Amino acid sequence: MASSKSLVAYAGAALLFSAQTSSALDFTIANGQIYTPGLAIVDAPQPGTALGGDLIEVALDVSTNGRLPLPPYAEDAPSAIHNISIFLYSYGTGRNFTITNGTASANNASLGDIMFSEPGSTVKHVKWTWPDCLVGVGSQQQGLGETDRGVYNISIRQSFRLNGEDHYTIFDLPISVTNGIPASDKRPSCDALNNDMFTPEEIRASADFSVPVMFAPGDATTMQTSPNGQEQQEEVPSDEGSFASFDEDDAFSSSDDDDFAERKNALLDKDSDEEELERFVLGSKESFREQLFRDDFLPSVTDSKALVKAAADDEDATGHEHVSDSMLFTLDTGGGDSDEEIELAQPQQEAQEKDQEPPAWEDSDDERLTVSLAGATRLRKLRNTEAEDVVSGTEYARRLRQQYLRLYPAPDWAKDATTGSKRRRRRSSAASDDSSASDMELDSDGEGIDAPLPLDTFLRDANSFSTASEASRKRRKLRPETLDIQRTRDIPDAHKAGVSSLAFHPSRPILLSSSTSSLMYLHHIDASAHPIPNPALTSVQVKRTDLRRAAFIGPGGDEVVFAGRRRYFHTWNLSSGLVKKISKIQGHQKEQRTMERFRASPCGRYLALVASDKKGGGMLNIVNVATMQWIAQARVDGRGGVSDFAWWGDGNGLTIAGKNGQVAEWSMATRRTVGVWRDEGSIGGTVMALGGGRNGGPAELGGDRWVAVGSTSGVLNVYDRNELVLKNQQQQTKTDSSSSSGTSSAAAAGVEIKKLPTPTRSFEQLTTPVSVVTFSPDGQLLAFGSLHKKDALRLVHLPSCTVYRNWPTEQTPLGRITAVAFGAGSDVLAVGNDAGKIRLWEIRS
């Protein structure tokens, strides 16, 4: 075998070995480490890794996982690493680069001796800058037709001594240079680093390929690290020879026997306190075995009679001791085999159920507990008889569950949801002591979060939520003089802040409410529900987001949109429970700094959001609900921007009210404003709403008959939209034909709007700015109110435009109104106030 000096010199010659040679690629991977035919262990990179970046990094453990000490070594050390050289070569490209051969060059083109780098560290990190000919992406090289990128081998040459014998081994680690390497003026030249190529035969003749992979898990190779023959190897557990013996006669001479005996007796002597403590902790020798098996109910192993009795019992064993009696005996009733099989199947099923693990909430220690029912006053109701007193812990837990279900029986919809889904649910806040607990919590930064309680089962269950029938929808007309309205049960869950929005489901008795306390509720509107009327279905808490508005989308109401004063909003699919976060409107991020002011079209196709930018007046960004992509922008002229807006009844346009009193009619068909008119006497618009049904108004403007505009002075003007449109005979004929064919949006292009219309009625009952206004779905009622004064709410009969005088009264508990909504059948009125309470009234025909 060659000496170490000659091997080191030969390593500097940068010999190559073929990637196809199996001996150079012999390695073992265990726990992420690559064990080689040498003392060094490769921690990174892994074989076949695609590399790139600014440099290549090779991590080598030169301590053989702690077996070999770090240099400098003693001259007579039996095991040591003389030198490690690393090269990067490829027969496909003909390149052979020097990474490190013990001599450093300028700009670290080749590195120095890695054994003396990072002093004190057992893992050496070789960081080598890629040369200029490997710059590129994939298999393409920048600026050149032919590429030097591709498959390479990291050739690791080790010159080392193991147990007094010198070795020189070569190990090749295959990698690929296919990831991106950026261009840089500091990269070394490939020609300066390139070496001559050697054939595999020349390499095989120089290296010792008889050395196997060593020190991998399970390998028995040992290593001597000191001249006296000391070995460092992994400890192998063994039952034999685990404890070393100690012979006092060998350790001490005969002349020291007396002194040793005295020292030994002094160490073994114990005082009374130490002996008492030892008996208390460890027990005495006499009672140790009895105490060990005290609670096992087993006979003592020293009881010969017990052993004999057990043996006798084993002799009488038949092998059927664990079979139930019903499996051993059958009753012959003259039936067929099928009846016999049915009789035997039930006990077998019971045996299988007994073998199953008990639920996690069942504690075996409950059987050992005893609870006195007569001792505590509030527990006496759990007794079955007056004389009953003490019960076990398991029985006590069972009776508590029965008492809870007796007071709060599970509703039918909860039973159906439990049987139809295996997903775990929390208690609804209607049945919880803490009404603020939510069934779903969302982080404002989270995206694509699954709600734990999808409402698909509820929305599809006709028994749980019956839709309004056609007969109930065709309610008789309300009287304009007095209103038959009756207060019903309030919503049991109160928000911790003022109610910001209310919305009824388009077809189901479900109320959606939100508040700035980051909480949103869904309640089932049923005053006769037991034990709690109008129970909560679920709730959502969006952390760090003050919810300003929440609404159902489309006529089916399958999705909910909610947003706060943030740069994003969320959509909640009620069928799947999936919540998505829309963080920006592509191309309009600067305009849309907040998304709290939005409205969904009645058709469910569009969503309009008021932009924050007020240059040139105000603007609305319109997105497609299906894709959440921007499709159009509506602009209005005037100072102050947009005060409020509403969608046309058919969803083909918008009515936009500015803060300067101007109102614009904007069409989705033409993507432009079809007319602008001014609200009479307005000195500052606040809110607006459209209503009155789809058939009573002009088809060119969506079919809504009424438009209500509120102002800062407290005056609410109501306009008949039929009076807004100027029509001649030709336009009338065109409009009638388009209305009959269902293409009302096409007629909006040629419509002419009065610039100064006269309101049908002006309501001056309020003295503070109007903050809420809404129409009932059937168009017979209009509600408007003000947040700035207590109990400031009025109801208006349509089409007579008269204010009801019998409601509200001075005793009506309204508070400061923040939100108002009518039910889908126009038979329920919901009012939210700044205290977070939601009160309900039933409107009777």
C-alpha cells in the first residue's frame, strides 16, 4: 500500500473516475447521512439533487459521528485523516474542476485544506463559487450555444489512516447542475479550474477500492484512537456481561485489608433516621414482595397450595371459558338455519363491542368515586327516590347528562346534522352559557379555511327550514291607517358592539348579523323553538377585523360575503363551509384601500365596491362573483364621492347617490351613465335604497318603482321612478316591446332622465341625518331611521306614502338604530341597535 505522502501527492493530480463505475458510487444512506468508504460522512447534498444558486455547499462530518477527534493528531495516532480533496467532473461535458486540493487560490476559486477550516467544528462546510461556464437555467447556458450544465459527480478523495493502516479511497456523489445560476463578474474562469481527464482504469489502479462502506448503522468496524489500543465504538446492549464484577482481593493487597474493612464499615453504617427513611421509600426486605402484589388480587408465588389449585384448574380447562353462554346453548324452535344464525349473531356483536376501546371522555377512575346527592342542595334533583344518597362517579355523570338534556333538549336540526355528518361540532351559542363563543374562528390573515360546521345539511332540510309558500308570499295588502305589528322573541345572542348589518336569507328563515366586534351570527328565526327561541345555527369570529357589512349573494343565498375596514374581504360558501379571502382587486389596489362598502346584485352575478379614491368625484369597482375579477368601473362626478348606491332589481345597473345631492343611473349593458338627476333640497346625501317590486317601475331602469334618498338634514325624499323617465310615443313603443321580450337592459341606452324631478313625498319626521333606509321585498313598507337619536325609526305605507302613527310608540324598545332588515316574506322586521341587541317584530296582514 502506498504511503500517505505519495497518496496526497497523487490526489493533487485531480484524477477522474467514471460515474458509471459502481465501486466509486458505493455508499449507504441512513438518517439523512451518506456513509462512504472512508472516515468522512457526507451530510449534504443528497444524491441526485438539482443544484444552483450562487455557490455549491458540501457538508462533511470529519469526526465519523464523534468517533474520531479533530486535528491536529498525534504522530503515532492509529487513526487520522491526512487529506480530503474534492473535484467536480463530468464525462459528458469533459469538465474536471478543482473544488479543494489543500491549496487556496484567488477569489476562492479553489479552497484550502478543509480539515483546518471552522476550528472546533466536527462538520466542515465547503462553499465553492460556481465557475462562469455553468451560468444559466435548466440545461441552457447564457450567452453560449453549447452548454457545460448537466449531470456531474462530486468526487471526494480521502487519504486516511485506520487502526495503523493507510488508505486512499475515491467516492463519487452524483448531482445535476440544472437550477438557475445567475451571472456575476466575480465568478472564476472554468479554464483556470479545469484539469486533465483520466480514464477509469487509471483511477482504479491508484485508489484502494477494497475498502467497504464503514461506520454505517449495523457496521461492526471499530476505530482505535490512541496508541494503547483504546477503541471508540457504539455500545451494543447485551444481557450477558452488562454489569462488571469487582473483586476486593484483586484490588487491594493483603496489607491493606484492615484499613479497607474499616473504611467499608464506615460507609455501610446507617443511623436510625436513614433506616426509617429507607423503609418508608423502598420498604423492608420482608414485606417487599407482599407489597408488590398487594393490589393485583393474585395468590402469592410462595403459596404452594395456590399454585397447585391453579394447575388443577388448568387441567379442567376446556377452551370455552371466554365464550358467552348464549353461544354454547341454543333453543330449538323448529325454525330454519336462518333463525339460528340470527340468534347467534347478536352475542357475537356484543362481544365485539366490548373489545372496542371506550370513548376518550370515559374515565376509569369514575367507578372509584362516590358522590353524595343528598349532601348538596343543588344535587338533590338528581335523585330517583328521596332516600337515595350515594352514587358512583359514572352514575353521577350519566344523571348530569340526563338533567341537561331534560332542560335543553337537542333540536331536530341538530340531531339530523349529527347523524348525517361525522364531523365534530361545538355547542351553538344558544345552548351555551357564554353567548359570545363562536363555532368558527378565522384569522384575518388566513386563506381557504374550512368551517367546522357547514350549513349544507340545514339549507337542504325542508323540515328544518321551510321556505315561504306561494300563498304566504301573496299576502293581502296592508292598510295605510294602522299597522298590525306584534313584538316577538328577540335574538338570544347579543353582539359585544353595535350591530353593523342585518340580512335575511332570500328563501329560508335565517338571519345574518354582524358587528364591529369581529363576530358574525346565523340564527334560525323560529319564535316557537324550544328551549330557546330563534336559536343560533353557527357563528364566525374574524380576528383583528371589525366587520362592517355581511350579505347573502344571489337569489339562492348559497354564499355570504363579509368585510371590515381592511384591504380584503371574505366569501363563505354555506354548502361546503369553505372560506376564501380576496386580498386585492387586480389592477385597482391603490383605489381600493378598504372594502367595507359593498353590495351584491340581486341576480348574484356582480359585486360592487366603493373605491377609496375620490379624484374627480367617486367610483365603484365591479367584480364578477364567480371569478372575483374586475370587469367594470362606474364613476360619478361631484365633490365628496359616493354616499350610497343600490343595484337595480334585475341586476343590470346601479343607482349611485353622491354626497353633493346628485344621483346617477349607470347601466351594466353600456358600461356608462345613462342619466343624472338631482335630489330636491339635498345639501348632503347619506343613504339611498330601491324597492317596490320588479313590475311597477320602468323596465329601462331595472323595474324598481321607488327610490328613497336620505340627507344630512333628516329629510327623506321618495321618488316614483316612472316619473324620472321622459318618454315619447316612439320610446314608449320600444320600451313596451323590450319589456315583453325580457330585454329591458337594452332599452337603457336610449333612455332620457329628468334632471330635476319632483319627489312623490318628502318625510320630515327625523331631525338628525338619515342613516338607515330599506324597502320590504313586497314593496308595501319603507323603513327609515337615524343613529344619532334614540328611537328614531319610522315605517311608511306604500304606495300611499303615509307614515304609520300607531308604531313605534314611546314604549317601543328600539334604542339607537344601526341596522334594519325585512324578512323574505315581508312578515318579519329586524332592528339592530348600538348596544348589540337585535329585536324582532311580526308584521301581520
